[in-house]
Amino acid sequence: MDSMPVQDLETEARYGETAVAPDARSAVDVTHVGHRYGDRRALGDVSFSVQPGEIFGLLGPNGGGKTTLFRIISTLMLPEKGTVRVFGADVVREPAAARRGMGVVFQAPALDTRLTVIENLRHQGHLYGLHGADLSVRLSDALTRVGLEDRGRDIVGRLSGGLQRRAELAKALLHRPPLLILDEPSTGLDPAARREIWQHLQKLRERDGTTIMLTTHLMDEGARCDRVAILHEGRLVAIGTPDALTRAIGGDVIMIAARDPAALAERIARRFGVHVEMVDQRLRLERERAHEFITDLVETFPGEIDAIAFGKPTLEDVFVHHTGKRLTE
């Protein structure tokens, strides 16, 4: 996939009402970043920018490079090449300044489950040099922003997974950073808790203008973002708004189950001049007016098609279109 150009649809990005103009300094600038673990390439020449006030998603499978990039942006590791800047601060040369501009929520819980929510936040505040009345005000503000104002004295270990995740958000927001970055924010949460987390993320962006950047392998989370950057095997293969990326595929996506899919794929390609892919032992092709084309397929190959379905493209289809693989592979 090294030679495949990145599908860049950034010009169609949408921003929240509280966002600043797109020509303002970027919240995050990733420029030609590369990293290896021994002989394995984790990232290869990745470049993109995140604008202030937008919700930006890094979408890709496990092992695609998302977590490595997250760790570099959050100053936990140094890139082998390239630069990353957070509101202009280089994460390698100015890590302290970069950290002041961001709040970080890791995939693994970072709360002491034996302490109360307030005790966890108070210790976090001390790390940022906050004390006294100022810390108390910020504690109250952070809890209110994530809807935990009445749960501050609860022991963290007794909270549900969703409430613990909201406490993680409050901890990351305590020093009032303009950027919030999250690694797989819905990990381990049930659907209701996931919806709650996203409601709070949307409120943070809409009310406070917080820039939100997250990693995810979940299609529905990617679809909620203003823009997504799709990573595959350490390379950026597409970037843009979810709507623009799916529209760029064109037409509908048709999936076909057959007893001999390889042979049928060759015959369909030869007969109709279309590109046919094999995905999970099913045939996949893209076609305008799929409902009409399906009739031609069934009539042309009677008895050879076991099942056929079609629908509008999704981000999963965008990933398949650019990589030839499903996101879950």
C-alpha cells in the first residue's frame, strides 16, 4: 500500500460553532512522523493537522499505528523521525509546554480505585501545581463539566465503568487544557455508557471549544467525528469528513455469497468490466444503481449466487476500498 495516494478530503471538514477559523494555528500538527519497533514499521511518513474546536478521530485496526501515534503526541515516546506540535509546542523539544496544552485519557484506567473521585482529582491537581481555593474551584468545575458533581465523594472502585470513564475525563480536564486526547475511549463500556461519554465529549466541544482527538477501531465512533484519518499498517490512507469519504467511493456496495466465489469474481469482472474484491470469502464490488445491476447479475449467472445484498457505503467500506481488508481483520 506504500504507493497508494492518500485520499485527502480535508477541505470539506466541518467544525463546531465554537471553533476558531481554519487559518488559526493548528491544535495538533503531525509532520512526516515515522517510527519502528525493530524491523516492524509502526508508522511511516504520517502527516496531518487537527484544527482547534474539531473532533478528530484516528480510525484503524489494532496494530495499525494508532496507539504509537497517540503515545508520541502525548509525549510518552519520541518519534524516530518527523515532528509533532501541540498548539505550536514541539513535543520533543518542548514537552512540558505541550503537556500543559493537553489532557490525556489513556485506554487503561489511570485512577486509584481505593480513593474517592475528588481525592484522585486533587492528586492530579498537585501534579500541575494547583492548590487551595484555585484547586477547589477547578475540582468543582471539572466534575460539573462531566456530570459528576454529586459523585465526587464516591469511591472510584464502586462506580460503574461509564462513571469511572467520566471521572477520567474530569481528571484530564482539571488544568483546563484546550486539547483533550483519548485512546479508545469506549473500551470496556456498554452501549449506554458509550453514548453518555460521547454526549459529554460533544458538550465539551460545543460549550467550551475543546479540541478532541481520539483513537478508535469502532465505525460508529469514527462516524461521530468531524474528520477521521484512517491508518493501515502505519500509513495514512485517507482523511476527511465521514460523509466526504463515503461519498468518494461512489454508488452502492454490493456483497455476494457464492459456492465458488473466486471463479464467479473472474467471470463478473470479465462480463461487466467492474473491479471485484474478495472479502471474507464474499465478493465485493461498487456500482451505481445497484438495485438494477443486481437483476443483471442474477440473470447472467443463474444458480451461481447464493445470496446478494447492497447498501450505501460506510466507513468500513472506505477502509476496504483503500486496503482490500476489513477493519476487523
